[in-house]
Amino acid sequence: MPTSLTPHFTLEEMVFSQQATRLGINNVPSPQYIDSLKNLCENILEPLREIVGKPVNVNSGYRSPDLNRAIGGSPTSQHMEGKAADIRIEGFSAQALFDLINESTLPYDQLIQEFDSWVHVSFDSKRQRRDALYAYRDATGKVRFSKIKPQASM
């Protein structure tokens, strides 16, 4: 039976990774990080689902340090603390979803529209920087970020 974090999100979907399965990497978070995932779901993902009236598809939630390294994630990724998720919503482009969250009053810490493919959103109970960024690759293939001004005020 799935472990419910909120009415529409389970622990299993927040930790599932095809790459971890393929590589045999343990991607089970500690209780502290499970609490962070619950906070992310309660403060960002559930309210977002209410706003759009559609399921929020989680591509990547929690990542163990080993998994994060294996996929080339940032060494400071909030995914490793259970504070971030990469999401998509059917019927929304990555840009439209980014704009919707950026213009909302959702208490995100960081919001990144990544490569016109998905949106990274994080929640940190100790800070809501409302950093809004675009991720892109420069001519050499290196990932770069440009900062966007948040549209809504808290």
C-alpha cells in the first residue's frame, strides 16, 4: 500500500527513479527528508494541483547523493534534501507552467524553467527566496541560468 504524503502525492512517487532502478542505487530518504517531501507536497504541489485542477506529474523528487551524482545533478541540489521536484502538467508547456507558478503566491524557494521541458520547484520552510530562473545550455553545452523577476508578491 502506498505511503500517502498528502491526498494526491505518495512517498513512492516522490522517490521513484528509473535511473536509480537501472543502476541499483538505493534512493530511500531518511525520515528528515521524508518530512521535507511532505512539506513540499503540502505547500507547493497540492495547492498547485488545486489551482490547475489537474494532476501534477513528478518527474524527479528526492534524489540520494549517489543518484544525484550519477545523473550529473548539482552538488547543492535541493532534491537531495527532499525539498525539490521536477514537474510537468498535461496541457501546459514548461513556460506556461513556470509563468503560472511565478505569478502565483505559492511560497516557492526556487523555480526553474529547465530547457523548455519541465519545471523545477522547491520549498524550504526556512526561506522563500522566490528565485525564478531559466536553465539553458550555452554554445559549449554548459548549463547556464538567467534570473527572472518573480511576478507575485507574498
